[in-house]
Amino acid sequence: MSEEDRIWLETLAGKRTGGDSTVAREAEGLRRAMLERSIDEEALARSVSDTRRAERLLERARRGGAMRRRAPVAWLAGWPGLLATAAVCVVAIGIGFQSAGRKSPGLDETVRSASPHAFVLTADDPSKLRDQIADELDAVGVTARMYEHLGREGIDAELPDPLPEPVRAVLARHGVPQPADGVLRIEVTESAP
């Protein structure tokens, strides 16, 4: 911060007075003008015993431009405003309940559309096999996102190009072919009883 900026701010804050520089004189003048124009309506009304006199003074200050009257919030006035507000609240709550009923996909539920077909495996315990494959992929440096879709446990992962040998080994161990587009999707269903 420059010295002039510091002088300006300190003078406006009332921490410095009587400076000789142009900056200090301008800041002092601005501070004086701001203090002269600021009027606290409540403090003024409390300090004046005659309420009619206080109202006249306030009105005179408003006419002179020293104060502005707050614009009333017309749409909230009376029963129509309350009913409109209540209707908006009911709609907002209804939308909230409706969207809470739908489960939006989280980080572990990402489903890609780049590879429309998933390689399907079957197992007695689909979630156990899915977790095992995901752990093996994670161990060789591939981030696997797990999901559940229509009763199928799934894995979604983007494979590096070229495909490293440890990743090939994981895919081969589970009989999963290497995807042509680099997007691995595996879904595991329950074996037939």
C-alpha cells in the first residue's frame, strides 16, 4: 500500500487529522461530508421528545436529499402477499421432497456413456467380485469407480494408453477383454441358482 493510500484510509477512518497534503485534505473533506449527511433516524427520534417534530425533521431531511425513505415491499403487504409466499414455500418443499426421493449418482456411482456395452461377468457374490477387481485395478494404478445399476454391480474405469502389462494381467485373470476405446465397463450379475 502506498503512503498516499495509507493517509487516505486513515483520514477517512478518523485516525489522522490535519494533514498538509492534498490527499489528506480531500479525505478530510469527504469524511466531513459523509458525517454531515449520515442521520440515524431512530437515534434522532429518541433524542427529540416531540414525535411530531421528529417526523417533520425526518421528512425535511428526506426532502433535502439527506435521507431516503425505504421502499415498502408491496408484494408482501397483506393476505395476498402472505398467500403468495406460502405457495412459493409449498412448491419449494414439494420439489425438495421429490428430488430427495431420487437417488442422484455420487462419485462411486458414475456410469460412462463412452462405451455403451459393458462386459458382463457372473458370480455367486457379485459385489465381492466387483470389489476384488476394483482393488486389483487400483493396485496397478487404475482408478476404478464402482456403481450399482439395475441390480448389477459395476466397475467403470478409464484405462491408460498404451495398456501396461500389470493392467493386462488383471483383465486376463478375470477373462475380461481389453476395450478398444480405453473405457472399461464391467458388470457382475448373480449366478443362476
